Amino acid sequence: SSRALPAGDVDWYQVKLIDDSDCFLCSDSFGIRVRLYNIASNVDLDLAVWNGREDIQEWKYSINGAGQSECIQGWNGSAGPNDETTIWVKVSHFSGLACFEYTLLVENTQSACP
């Protein structure tokens, strides 16, 4: 968890995703879901995720309104022998005043956002 104060504040997180498979011929499935929640009712936080892997290189966004959780689901598939990558997560405080801690969760799941 972290705090987002004041409006205009931006928090960056770098997350290294590790492929723990040691089987070259096996087919693992993977998925990345990033959730931002526990947001104060009058505060609007926005979420962006960048996957800089050479074969993907794209941003995904979630920009719901004040007090609403944000969620990004993406980059599902079957893993090869090494699918390690680093993602960058950006939490932007768009509007609203409150002193609170938000929660950011990065999951390996192919489940859709709630």
C-alpha cells in the first residue's frame, strides 16, 4: 500500500515477473492482472501498466471515477522456456482530497477483472 497526495501526484512501481518453469518443452499458462483498490470515496486514482517486453511493448489503462477500484487484465498466454519480463505500473492521483492508503496488487492469473 502507498499514499497518493496531493492531486497530480504520481507513484511508479517496477515489477519483475519471474518465469519459474524449468521445463523447456512444457506449456505453462500465465496472465497478468494489476488491481488498485481501497480508494477513498472522493478520490480519483488512475492506473496505467507498461509491458516493455520486445514482442509486446504497450500501455494498458484503467481510468474509472472517484472511489472506484481500477483493474487491468492483460498479456495472457502460454509461456515458453523463459517469459520473464518487467512491467512498470503508474498510479496517478487525478482529483479529490483525502489522507488514505491505497492497495496495489499484481497477480499471475488469467481471471477477468472483478
